[in-house]
Amino acid sequence: MAMASRERLAELAQRAPIPVVAVNREGRFTYANESFCRLAGFRSNELLGSYFWDFLVGDDAQLRRERFLELRDEGLPTRFHARVRRRDGGDLVIAWHIIAFHDEAGRVREVYGIGADPTALRAAEQQLERVNAALQALGRISRLALRTADPRALLTDACQALVASNACTGAWVLLVGDDGRPVGLTGSPLRDGSAPESAEFSLRRLPPCIERVLAEPRKVAVLDTSQCGPCVFAPASRPISGLATRISHRDRVYGTLIGHVAGPQPVGEEMERLFSTIGGDLGFALATLETDAMHRHTERELAERTRILDAFFERSLDPAAILDRDFNFVRVNHAYAQADEREPHEFVGRNYFEMYPNDENLRIFERVRDTGEPHEAHAKPFQYAHNLERGTTYWDSTLVPIHGSGGEVELLSLWLRDVTEEQRARQELLRSREEVRQQRDFVDAVIEKAGGLVLVLDADGRIVRFNEACQKVTGFRAEEVLGRRFWRPLVPEEEHERAIATLSSLAGAEPTVLEGPWLTRDGRRRIISWRISAIPGSDGDMQFAVGTGWDVTEERRMAEALRQSEAKYRELVENAESIIIRVDADGVIRFVNEYGLDFFGYSEEELIGEHIGIIVPDTDSYGRDQSGLVADILQSPTEFAANECENVTKDGRRAWISWSNRSIRDASDGTVGIMAVGVDRTAQKRAEEELRASRENLRDLTARLAMAEQRERREIATALHDHLGQLLAFAKMKLGAAMTHEADESRQELAEVLGFVHEAIGFTRSLTTQLSPPVLDQLGLAAALEWLADDLQQRHGREISVAHSGGPPAADQMDEEVRITLFQAARELILNAIKHTSAGQVEVSLSVSDGNAHLEVADRGEGFDLEELKRGRTGDEGFGLFNIQERVGYLGGRVEIESAPAAGTTVRLVCPLRSRESAT
């Protein structure tokens, strides 16, 4: 499931419009999506395997490298800004949100970075500052035109106004005569610092760029200053963008207005329009210097600029507000008002801190106003004093100062973004991870403290768990063998092939029992008796193999010694650490060694001559009959070469003993008695019972994890539907509305974007349904089965029918765990039928009777041999049936299977409507 979740995450990241990258714990790129590659200008294969700090600029590179290596195992920061090098030599700043993935040891295995490019916002702010400065210059030039009668002074003051307002770093007016030749120059100092008047007579002809401006019909041109060469208007530094527009009125051309704009960002259409307006105003002022027309023209242009700024402000989807120096609201957009459930006019004139008192925020606002430095905050908690039931919300905020012509801060621009859902989702994820960690710790404790050997292998035979008992028997520490294939350090070389074959054969539901040698750290061999079970993954294939074992080296060595040397019989018997008893053909005890006498608590006189039944009770602790066991062993000793039974001591204590029996024959090969060697297995039986209880706990944990997984899937589906789905739908509405106001060319591009949004909405709905079908929780199992049949029928082209014999169960009749288990079982069985049958209808029926739900899935396909299924020989479909049997059995139900080759398959599930927990 983790692998499938990561594949879906990679697919979503690849299509995301924001940059997404992943690096391993060494800091090397392991993934970069198309958006990041497009921003940075690199191809994906140029990034993968490289250190991420090699693509950072300046001090960022060394600082991020040191911080990453220092904090990767202590906790990485969740947000930071970094300046990234572009392929073309430039750079860009990206705000990164960090998500760390940890391995089983809790160390950072991989880090995902989800980025946001603040360049566009900064560019918009720069554009806004330029436009604001240009508007200030335009207003000043308009006022100058009203009180200035000298055309030369007007043009000089206009250039100074553009520079003083920071709209331009340099501004000039080149005047031309009726013949198009230059006749005068005024404005800022030239590149060499000289006054423009000194260069007038050196301009015998117009520069080529100015000739194009005067010849082209458009109002303004953006000049490529890198091609200026020795021109007097060449900038003294880079990057500089040049602007030039004609100063004209009607058919009369007076000259050209030239300006330099600093910064790497394009000047923008609004700046071009304002520059064009200034040129037009100057032309109009020169033509009608003595009239009032100049004033009215400037007012109309200012109104248009205000309308453009209004549209930019109001169309923002993020809350935004403008405050004066005293923090009184000048203006708020609709998004800001809606966030506080008010109308925009309710804010104007009111003080921000009267509405939202906060001493910390007040100090921040004062610092921005007094220093002129912007401030950013991320995921900052906030409560509405007039609406406390909304609880704590979280916001990203940016506070930007707006400077006046004198350089002081006149206004403050506040931009907000609601990140409440993101913050809550992050907190919920941390809580879920803590629950999983606690459950994992419990399982770890059960495995480590088990009395027997517990070995867990993955599908490739690599050791993933090696408990304390394994370490004690072999002398290897767990860290020495984890990750290695088990046969290399633990199995003798001549046994390698057998070990590999045994692992490959673990395909059935029944555990495998075997015995084999193990190597210790110092080279000695130990004989281990194993019971090995396969744990399938979600796809039905074996994911892990769990082996529980006991060291039987001493017992096997003892039995082998008895078979090899009768000559050492007496010495062996008298000194053995095992029980040795000889009985005659009538079951009368003829010999017991000292160890056996001490074990059972009898003296030799009390036991010799008595029937063996004195130490074998008629029934064991489980109520099983042992009265005929002794007679059976005496009658057929070869069939009972080894057996295990419960024995009783003189003081009534019960003990489980494993017996090795060998017949004693006379010269005519007739059986005259039995020699039995016993080993006390009471502690092992107790450990096996504890292990069986541990396995029950593991089954409970598995069921809980399955429900936790379903809840996570439902929460992810809900988040996709309620948040991402609504955002996409809102974007679709906004794009549709924008198409009605744009030109044909823009509508075509918007239509393409709208198509992409529509496709994203469809994909989000499909992914939401696949993660957690809402019909299962809202309408119950019967409706969910009908939806499942329709969905699989459309996807696979197979006819699937659903029937409700006896009436379907109501949605509130079943516990959630029962409903989810039956739904998942139905989906697994239908997919098996589709996979293993080439044609024919798949029939599903559901009914309720006697407090049980009855679910049946039948097909008329190829079928299989049930005996082979029990022996684990039918292929991978057995894994799915095994999982279903385990889940339904856990809920107190049962699974019935009817199948035969070429006769189809019918699977019936009978499950209580209430789970064991709710029934309790």
C-alpha cells in the first residue's frame, strides 16, 4: 500500500503546476517534476543524482548543505526560501514546503520539497510600484503643465519627475524638427555624467532605435539596451530596460521621450501605457500649453489608471487590504471582507488594531512602517474575536510598504492566504503516525520477548527481524545480519539450495514445518526445528516469511548417540540430562535413570515394577483421551518413533514430554520392550501458547491497521473533494467568466486552460471515488455493491449482476468494520472471477438472516481443484482467498468455497452483522 501511495503521489506531483522535487538523505536529487525543470531550465536527467546545493546560488548553497546534513535526523525545517540557479545563468527564489519520509529506524529516508515561486508575486509588486511611481510622475507632470509656460522647463521638469518618483532611473526628451533631425536634448545626466545640453550638437543624426520609434505607429517601444553600443542613451549598468515613446499631438511630432527602468523583470503593459500617456500628455501640453485641455486629459488618464489598479486589486483570490500610516483601512478587496464575514465598506476608516487587537502584530506593523522592510509570516494562528466558534485559523501573510515620492512609507499593503486546512491536515497526519508508531512498538515488543526464535524475511530472503533468542543462539548481533540474505551467514553452504527452495515454496495457507542446521558466529552448528508461515501482500504474493523455531540440537544429538552406540548405553543412560525409561511388552517399567526418577519424584523402588500408566494420565489438560496411548506405542513402536504427551509426577504436577521410542527385540526379532527417551517440553508448550496468543494480537492489529487505512483513504478522499475539488470548480467558474471579457485570441487560450481544469476535476472525482466510495458509508453495502458492479463492468466489459434475495441489509444494520470487510471481499472475488474467466456473467447476491449477512459471488469460469488449493498449488488466487478467510474469520464468520475444474467457482461469505467488539 505504501508503494502504491507513493506511485500515486509521483503521478500527481508530475502534473502539478508548482515545482516538486525529492532528495535522498545524502542530499541528491531523486525526482524533479516538469514544473521545476521548466522554471530552472534543466532537464530531469541533468538533475537526478546531483546534490541539490550545487543548484543553489551564493551563500544559500553552503548554508543549506550544512543545515541539511545537521538536521536530517533531528527534524528538517518545514519551510524556507532558497535562491536557485537557472541554466541560462539567471536565478529565481522559491519558497519550499518540506515533507520528510522516515525509515523504520525513524531516520529521514527521503525529503519531498513542494515549492511556490514568489518571483511572480515580487514581479507584480515591482510592477505595482513602477505603475504607482509612474502615476505619481504623471500627476506631477500634469500639475507642472498647468503652471509652466516655458516648454523647455516643462520637458526638463517632466524628466526630473520620472526620476524623482523612481518610475525611471533616467529620463530624456530628444526634440526633432519638422525635417526629423534632432534639435535639442534635455533630461537626466548622460552615461558619462555630462549634461544633456552638451551632447546636443553631437547628435547630427538620430540613433537607429529612436528612428524606429518615430517611424512606427505604436505609441511606445521597449528598447534592447544591450545593443545600444556607444549611444549616449546606453545604460551605465545592467539590467536596464529602455522605454521610448513619441511626443506628439495629432499629426505633429515634437520628439521622443526616453526612459530607463531598472530590474530584471519586464516593464509590463501598464508601465508602457503610462509611459505612452506621459508622452501624449507632453505632446498635448506643448500643443495647447495655454489652455485647460491638458488638465482634463490628465484627469481622464488618471481615472483609467485607477480603474486598472482597481481591477488588479479586486480580482485577487487572496484577501488583500490597503492601510495608511496609522493602520486605518483605506481599502479591502471582496476576498478580505468575505474572510471576516463582513462587507468591504465596513472596514474603510476603521483602525486595524481596534478590530483585531494584537500587541505582537502591532510591533510588526510599526517596524515595517518605520524601516520600510516587508514582513512575511507562515501558518500563524488567529482567532476571530467576534466569531469564536470558528476556532483557531492559520494564515500566511505578507506586509509590504508602499513608499511616497519623498521616500517615506505612505501606505501598507497586506496580503493573506488561508492555510487552516493544510495545518489541520498536517496535525492529523502527525497524530495518525503516532498511533501507527505505538502499534508497531507493541508488535516489536511481542516479537523480541518471545521465548522461541523469531525470524522474519522479505520476499527476497533478506532478514528484516532477528529477535533476542536468535541472537542468543547464534551469537550474531541483529545489526550484523539485518538486510542480508539469511542463508549466507546462518546456513551451511551445502544447505543453501535447500534453504532457497524452501523459501520459494512458501505459497500455501498452511505453515511449513522443517528442521535444519544453523551456523553460529564461532562456526558451530545448531539444529533448529522451524515452523514457517508466509504473509501475503496486497497483491496476493508473499511479502514476508515468519519463522518460529526452537533449538533442538541437544535432543537430536542425544537420539543420534543412542542409535549409534549401544556399547555406551549404560554410561549415557546414567549421565543423560533426559528421562530414559525401559518398559517390557506388558507396559511394566523395568528401568528409569536417575534423571527420570528425580523428574517424576519417585524412588526406584516406588516406580520399578509399576505399569507405565502411573506417569501417563488418562486425559491431558485439554481433555484429550490418553488411556490407549501406551498400548498403541507397545503394539506399533515404529509408528510412534516420536510422540509428545502430557505426563504426571508423583506430586500431581503436569508436564509435557517429547518422547523418542525404540523397540527392544530378542533373537527372533520379536518385540520384548520399549526404550524411551524423553525431554521436558513444558516450557516450550507454554511459549507456543504465548506465541499463539501473540499471533491473535497480530491479527487484531492487522484488522485495526486495515480500518485505519480505510479511514485515512476516506479522509484523503474527503480532503480532495472538499478542498481541491472546490478550488478547481471555482477556478473553472472564474475562467468561464473571464472568457466572456477577453479577445478571441485570449479566449482560445483560456478555453485550453479551462479544458485542463475540467480534466483535473474529472481526475479528482475519479481518484476520490477509488480511494473511498462514498456510497458505502452513505447508502450501505447493497448500494455499494451495485455501484461496484457498474464500475467494474464499465472498466472490464464483463456483465456483473447484483441480487438482494430476502431483502438487502439497511445501512445502519452493519458495523462499519463488517461493511468494509464484505465490500473489499466482494471486490477481490469479482476481480478474481474476471481475471480467471474469459466470458460469462459474474453473479453477486446479498441477503440477511439470523443476524448474519450472506454474500455470494459465483462465476461459470475455469474453476480449480479445492484439494490443490488446500495444498497451496493453485497459483496466486489462493492468497486473496486466504486473506478473505482471515478477515471474515476474525469477525466471527466463515467462508465456503465450491469449485471444480471447468465447472466455475462459487464463494459464500457468512458474517455477523455486528463485529466482536460491538457485540462485546
